[in-house]
Amino acid sequence: MRRQTAKSGINPAGSGRALRLDPLSLPVSFNAHDARADGSVRHIELHRERVVMRRAVRGMRMAVSVRVCDFHGIALRDIDDAQMLVLVHRDPSLSIPLCVSTDPEEIEAAWPAWSRIFALPQIEDEATREPAPRRRRHNVIRARRPKFLVRRRRGNPLEPTKIHRDEREIIARN
């Protein structure tokens, strides 16, 4: 039986070097290393449908909620003397470690389990994957004509304008 805490109901996982999260015990809450955050720690809440990351940067606290379907998949990364399973996002700062172990059999058993739980693909070689192209921003207001031009009829550049030459001008004088 695990010891219960007031906030999450269980002890946060991943306190040491060996991070082992159980995919069948979601939701789970744990701390992970974040180089940009204050204290180099971010708090992660992992659910089946979403991930909530809480961190403070220069005293500004923030919480980022990301849907699981917005992640690319589960990737296997090699670190110094171990291997790590990572929930990969397009933005590398939003990628989340799921399992860190020196035992390759443990990693091979956990990889399909995480992939099945989140319904995401297993990414073989994450290092050779190209970054996604930048999204185009569509500014709807910029494409519109200004209001005063909407009232006026637009001219057709293919139609020549009418020019009146050699005609007498009629001026009404009082």
C-alpha cells in the first residue's frame, strides 16, 4: 500500500534517477527536470486525455494543459547509461519523460503499454525526425477591406474609365 498525500492521493513518482510510471495507474502526478523553470523542476499531472504542466519561470507561475492527442507519439531516447521513454510534443519543452531505466527489457515492455494507453504511435528514431513546418497564421481582419471602402463600389481595372473630350460643359449660373 502506498502512502497518501493531501494533494494527489499518492506520492509523486520520479523523485530519483530511475523514473518508472505505471501506465495502468493514471492519473499520476510527478516532478520532472526543467532547465528553464525556477528550481529546475516542473510538476506534471498525467491523465488519459490530457497533461497539465505547472512551473514557475522568473517568479511567474503558469499551468499549461495539453491534450494527449496533440503529442506525436512515444519515443525511445538514449541517455548516458540508460534509456528513456518520452511523450514527444512538437515543442521540445513540452515533451514529458515517462520511464527512465537501465534495463532494456523493462523499457521494451513499457513502450507498447504507453503507446496503447494513449493511442499514440511508437516513434523509432526520434533524432532523425524533421521538425514540423511552421503553421501559417491567418489574420481574418487584415484580409477585409476597410469599412469606408466596403460602401463604395470597386472599380474594375480591366474596364477603361470613361473620358469625355471635346464636349461642352453645362454650368447652371444663377
